Amino acid sequence: MKKIIVLSFILATAFSCKGKKQERESITITTEEVADIVHYLASDELKGRNTGTDGIDKAAAYIEKQLKSYGVNPYFDMFLDEFKFKARAEDSIKGYNIVGYIEGNDEKLKKEFIVIGAHYDHIGFGKPVENDSIANGANDNATGTSAVMTIAKYFATKKSNKRSVIFALFSAEEMGLRGSDHFAKRLKSQNIDLYTMINFEMLGVPFKERDYEVFLTGFDKSNFASKFNEYQGSNIIGFSEVSKQYNLFKRSDNYAFFQEFNVPSHTISSCDLTNFDHYHKVGDESGAMNFQFLSNVINSIIPGIEKMINTPTKEIILNEE
Ligand SMILES: [Zn+2]
């Protein structure tokens, strides 16, 4: 009897450990949840999320509510990071970044930060086509926003990050990278130890005939892509000739962090404008998105981010010019 009891105790313990471990390791972002986020942000109700309008305020309220529901904390006293800027000479516009935070779980490494970001604003209205004038901004950049939100959900659930992670959704990107500029400066004034900044843009449509899933802007500026692919175990991130030609490195929200902190700061995207006809047009709608691809990309990127957040030393570094 004794033996059996001991054995069954061991078995029970083994099974319960295994059960817990599996539960912790099997956090997958579903196609349905990213589709839900993009559907709402790109709905006609939000009227193209132009900064300074009711539509973007609704988007901000939604993003904040979702982050709270995942268990993400605000980075500042509250989620909203307000800034003002003049778009034209006469009128001043108010914008709001939404900034969440998950503190690292390692006493030493938690003093180092990674910013994961995407802009959630868009251009509002576009040139009408068949009575539709709302530029919904599904690809640009409800998809990138959904990536940041679901990655935040992943880490809020798993709590596996040794370094601290900031999740930033920027406003007024379309008005000249205003939100990220403001936020990077605000972070710099706190003098935080920023390791890297990863920005997401337009992930809703796959490339055809490339040997990678997404490209990295500023590919040559650091060893980010090679390290990331090594962490992740496949060739997910590649080089885009178009991105280099148009210097997309300087055209999104990663750039302010590179300028302020001089650390590896890049945008990850699957759209260099060669594979999407609706850029800044009214046809950039949910119906044009491939949500299966979007969720696959997010799920493929997470393991690389997780390793990056947890390496004992900062392995991603700028290349010498
Ligand atoms: Zn964009």
C-alpha cells in the first residue's frame, strides 16, 4: 500500500507540474482576437482616427480598457501621456499616447527597459471612392497596434520578462511623428536605461516571394535582425531594398528613440508599399487584411522578443558606422 501511495503521490505531483508548465507555455495569440482589435479600430465609427478628433479618443479609450483587462499597468500615473503641438501656425492640437508597463522580475535586469510601440492614429478622411471617404487605417496601423496590445497581453499573463517592458501606442504619427517624439523625450528626461525600441507598422498583408516574413528598417544599423533570427530560430526578419531606398528608418516612431538614446531602435513591418495598394487610401479596410498572417507573425515574433528581454547581457548593439 505504502509504495502505491508514494508512487501515486509522485505521479500526481509530476502531472500537476506538467499541467502548470504547459499552461504557462501555451499562450497563443489567436486570429480572432487580433481581428477583433483591428475590426474595432478600423471601423467607420472611429472615422479614420485622426489626432484631435472624437474618433481617436474612442480608440484611446478602447486600447486603455483592453490593456487594463490584460493586467498591464500604466507607466506613468495614468495610461494617457498627453502632448500638445501646432499642426498649422494657428491651431494647437492635443494628442494622447497610451503607455503601459510590465516591470521586470529580475532585481538587476529590471532596471533595463525595452519599449515596444506602434502608432494608433491615422489620417481621418481620404479621397472618396464610391461614397466612402473614411480612411480606416486597418493596415496602417491598427495591425501594428494589435501586435503591441497582444504582446502586452502575453507578457502580462506569463510574467516571464526579466527586463522591464514599456508598451507605447503613439498618436500623431501621421502629423509628423509627434507622439513618439514627445514620449522619447519624456523618457530621456527620466534618464532610463533603454536597451532597445521595437516599433510595429503595417503587418496585415504578407509579402509574396520573399525568404522572410517581415523586414526591419535600419537593417544595417545594428545586429538586431541576425540576433533576433538566432533567438527565434528561423529567418523571420529580413532586409528590404525599398525600405533602404526610401529611408523608412526615419519615417516611423522608432526614430525618436534612436535620436534620443542612440540605441538599437527599429520598425518591423510586412509592407514596404510594394505589396499593398491602399496605403493612405479609403480602401485600407479590415476586409483587405489577412488576419491569419497577422496572428502568425505575432506568434512567431514573441519568442524572439522574450529571449531578447531575458538575456543576461545586452546582446543587441549598434553597428559601428
Ligand atoms: Zn503607419
